Amino acid sequence: MLLHIYFAGKFAKNFAITLSIFITFMLLIDIIEQLRRFAVSIDYIEIFFLALLNLPGSIYQVLPLIIILSSAWTFLSLARNSELIVFRAAGKSSISMLITPVILSLLIGVLAISFFNPIVASTSKKYADVKSKLIEGQETTISIGTEGLWLRQADETGHTVIRAKRANSDATELYDVTLIKLSDDKLPISRVEAEILTLNDSLWTAKNSIIWPIKYGLNSHSNVQKLSLVEIPTSLKKEQITDQFGDPSTISLWSLPEFIGQLEQAGFSANRYSVWFQSELSKPIFLIAMMLVSAAFCMRQSRVRGTSLHVLAAILVGFLLFYSSNFILILGINGQLPVLISAWGPSFAALFISLGLFLNREEG
């Protein structure tokens, strides 16, 4: 029991150090990238704020790599100090050495999806909003509910509120639309109803629309206009809607089931969000697989010439499993694989592959 506690302390310490190193370097790299892209538009305080908002999402993405490196560090240090030999000499098997790292990897995964994921979702959403407001001079809000899709846009063309009953997959084509144009004082000045509203370059194109002017002392019904095509200026771009409407990573894991239900009730496809939700639930299993990959290559008695190759092999196998899982995830998002298979299949496959590598390389 004391040996397992010792292994747990060593693994936790190495994970914390590795995580701190990644946080420091990724923050510095992101600050440099933000300076390169936006130094002309905003000042250094806003650049640092953007980098801080982007940091949790970046760390969350490289969490499997952090697990691989911290695990490799732990097992190599145990092998170099001959502690693994002592453990085996005490009559313990190689499998029993992995009990504590497996439990800690599982705990890290559970904490990541239950506590860190909502933080990542909040900061990622805030990062997209702040970048749009500070850099592109506009603010966009998209909301999905049982009554349909709501979109609010504030830019140099004014304030606009749009409600649509249905939309296509990236919300660039809206159906049964009501559009209300607001003045600078946030008062309505006109109302547009259209069958289809399409986002083109710098324009909303409304087909078969009816326009009601809203003005004090003016009869809106007597001044109504019926037009087959209306073009409404906008600074909104397709990529901005895709980032906010199509990215499930900006929604907390705890809020995803309700959001998926609202999407389905409003008539939208929730396949992408369902696959993402299930894949996030499988993340602890994938982190265990990453730890086993390091164990397979780094638990043998350390040799000076082979150490770097072992770590490199563990990282390469980990990257191969990671990108393979992303590829299968894309197939699930596109509807070419069932949700559960595309979300849980890569994690269990990585677990069995890494466990097979470990059992093949370890003698007992």
C-alpha cells in the first residue's frame, strides 16, 4: 500500500510540473501569436487578456500529450533509480504497478470533463466574443431554443435581432424569418418578415419579404412593402456563425443534454453535439490509454541510448491514436458512423491497443 502511495505522489508531482510547463509555454506562444496577428488593432493588455481566455482551451486539447509526457517521466525515473527492480523483487507484477497511475489518470479525466470542461467552454465562448468585439468591431449572440434560433448582431450597420424557426447546418440560411432593425437608442425602426434569409458576402438576402416601417405617428399597415428580394447590409461572416453555432466545445458538458434536446425540438440536427458529448464522456478512458502507452515503452530498465527513443516512440504512438480518434469522430459527426461507435470506439480501441503493447513488451 505504501508503494502505491509513493507511486501516486510521484505521478501527481510529475503531472503538476508538466502541466505548469505547458501552461507557461503555451501562454507565451499564444501572446506572441496574438501580437503577430492583432498588435495593430488592440493594445498589449487586451492581447494578454485574449491569450488568457484562449489558454484553457489549448491546455484541454493537449491534455493527452501532458499525460503521456508525465507518465513517461514517472516510469523512466523509476526505472533509472532501479525502483522498478525493487518492486518486482518484492513479488509484485508489472500490472500491479499500474494500479495507481490508472486510478490517477481516470481521476484526472473525470475532473477534466466535470470541472475543467465548463471553464473551457466559458472561456472559449468569451474569447470568440471578445475577439469579434475588439478586433472586428462587432458583437454577435446566437441562441437556440424551442421557438427556434435567435441571432443578435451589433456592428457599424446598427443593431439587428433575427428570429428563425429553422436553419441549415451552419445557420447561414434561415427559414420563416422575422428581422427587427433597431436604432442606436435600441428602439425598433423596421420589421422584416421573409421566407428565406441567406447570408452572403456582407449581405443578408431576404426572399419573398414583407417590410413594416416602425415610426411614431406612421401607420405601419398602410405603408407595408412586399418585395421578392431585399438585401440587408451586415458585417457578419459565415465563419463567425460557424464558430458560435457549430462549435460544441463552447457549450458546457453539463448543458449539452438540454441544448441537444432544444435543437431536436426546434428541428435542427444535433448529431454533431451528440457525438461531441459522448466523446467527452469517454475522455477518461482515452487518458488511461495514453498512460499505458508510456508504460509500454518506458517501464523497462533504462538504458542511456534507448531512453530518448522510448519517449519518442510513446509520443508517436500517442499522436497516432489521437489523430485516429479525431478522424473517426469526424465520421460520426458527418453521420457515416453511429454516435456511440464514433465516440466510444476510439477510446476503447486505444485502451486495448496500449494494453496489448504493454503486455507484449513486459515480461510479467
